[in-house]
Amino acid sequence: MDRAAASPPRVALLALLLAGAACGGDRETPPPPEDPCKLGFLGEEGEDLRIEVIALGADGAARPVGDGDALDILMPPQGGRVVFLGVRATNLSACGVQLSGSLRDTVSGRVMSESRTINLNPTGDGWGASVDVDISTFANVGVCPNNWSGRDIYDEDYEIVVQVRDRAGRMAKETRRVRPACGEPGLEVECRCICKHGYILGEACE
């Protein structure tokens, strides 16, 4: 009698457990987290990352940099002198791009460099680029006062390196031979003073 009385509750419990397991199997897999980058992917996914070197000029416009080109030395808001090295790139996410730029003295091997994380501005052709009116999208490579190179910074041949790393860890790098120049209107005298070899900090520039 006791065994017969106990059977129905056990059967009912087993049925509830089986029903719960069946319901659990019907649950949908949650969607992947939404990409916070609203600028999207540039170019073609799965293709090699490609970049082109650009730099800001004294007129405030960015231009491609080729071997042997002049490279304007400019005064940034914080003072001193820098070269603004930027990039055009494709086949990567527009967001969270690590940009590195450097100027190398090819005689001594000494290097000045700067890195930052930027978002590329889509240009509508599958590429994205540093933005002319936003210097924070360029590597601001401090080159003057010249307390590091064994030569004048201006009117001498140097080497620049621009490197990009995307959020997936893929990298691309380009090197150019350039000739820095003090071409900023009204500021040439000070530029040639603080960018010359042997400049002493605090020295009067006339």
C-alpha cells in the first residue's frame, strides 16, 4: 500500500523534470554583442591591411608623402615644433586604430616618435584617414627644440616611419625618405633657431 501511494508523486516529478529539460533546449542563443564602432569597416574584410602616408602641411592641408618630399615642421598648440604624420588606410575597422609615427636621423640612428589611438574618418571610397582639421588624428612627433639629432632638423635628409595596428592586431608599416623644412609663414626664423644642431634651451632666437 505504501509503495503504491508513493508512485504517482514520483512519476509527476519525473514528468516535470523532463518538461523543464525540453523547454531549456528551446532557448535561443543570445546575439553577439553589438560593435560599439559606429564608423563601420573600411574596405574588404579578409583582405590585407593597406596604408598610405600623409602629413599636414603649413597650409593646414594633409598630402601624401613620397620619397624625397619636403616635410613641413610646424608649431603645435603646446609649443616647440613637430611633424604631423597621418595615414590613409583600408581593410580594417575605422575605430581603435593605433597610429605610430617617427622621425629618424639616418646618420646617428636616433629617433623621435609618438603613438596614439585614433578613429579614421571614412572617405567614401573604402578608405579612412586622419582628419586635416583635427591634429589629434595625427602622430604629433616632437622634433624641436633640437636636443637629440647630430644635425639640423631642416634642410637635411631624414627618414619617417608610419605604422598602423588595428583592433585585431594586424599591422602595416611604410617608410619614406624626407627633407624637413621650416616653411610655416612668419615662423621661419624661430623654427630655424630651435631646430638647428647645437641649440641650447632658452637661447634667444633673432
